[in-house]
Amino acid sequence: MAKVNSRIKKDDDTKALFFQRLVAFLIDVFLVSLVVSILSIPFTRGEEVDSLQEDATQLMEKFSTNDVSMEEFTSEYVDIYYRLARSSGFTSLISIFVGICYYVVYQTYQKGQTIGKRLMKIRVVSDDGELFMNQMILRSFLANFLLMNIGIYVFMLFSSKYVYFYSAAILELIQYLMIFVSIIMIMYRHDGCAIHDKLLHTRVIREN
């Protein structure tokens, strides 16, 4: 019993606080989004995207006033959603590439720290001692949703618009559920481990 209590106390003393992890996450998202936006400028189809978004808005207005049926609304909305995805496909690819470079490569070579984590003085560590590349690859693919984004991109490239629409919806639902459950786990578990931490035997700790 004494050993168990000692382990809990150790985890409580070193685990990163929820606030630290949240702020680090927001900083990292901002930095990645900024880089993606800059790199995507030459490939952005601004007029086409704006036109499709306007079509989506008009469709919603028509549906709210019962000018279109549910069947017509679903068909047209799926078509607009799919065309928007195709129009921003290169941006999605850049986002995946930048995410892998930052969350996997950079974070591994910085020994478990992104810029956000460094600013908040926290880092990812392995329960087994050394933090390996394969741990960071799998952790980042889950924690930063790279795996789901890759899945959505593949469905966009190789499936019909209906398969893409419903597959993307299911993957995004799984993503939001993982976020919700991970938040609860980080806030209330004594070791502060989220889903991806438990699966891959990692923790996020405060630096001394």
C-alpha cells in the first residue's frame, strides 16, 4: 500500500497541469495554422471557396424557410461539402505534412517538447525511460489527429462524395469524443494521462 501511495504522490507532484497542457496545445495549433496558411497562399482557390461557402449559406436559408426538402438539402449539401474539400485539398495535404514535421520530427528531436510545451515548461516522457520515435509518431498521430486527417484526405481522394461525407463525419465524431474523454482524464486522473498517453506509455510532466 505504501508503494502505491508513494507512486500517486510522485505523479501528482510532477504531472503537467491541465492549464499548462491546454495553453501549450493552443500555442502549437496557432503556430501550425500560421505556417500552413503561409505555405498554402499560392495554392488557395479563394474565389471558388468563397462561392461554395456562399452556396452553402443560401442552401441553409432555403432549408430554414422550407423552400427545399430534406432530400434536396442533403443532396446539395453533400455536393457542396465535397467540392469544398476538393478545392482545399492541397491545403489539407500541407497541413498534414507540417503537422508531421512539427509534432513528430521536431518534438522527438526536442526530447518531447514542442514550442508550446517549452514555453509552458512541460514535456512528454516515456514510462520506460527513453522516448522513442515510434512512440512520438503514434502519439502525435492520435493526440494531434494526424491519423484522422490522413484518413479524411484519403477518402476525399478515392471515394464518392457520399462515402467521403459520412466517413469524414464519423472520423470527426471520434475525434471530438477522444478530445472530451482525454480532457476528463487529464483533469481527474492522478497521473494526468490522456487516452494516447495510456495507450503508448507516455506522460506529460512539469520541468523542474
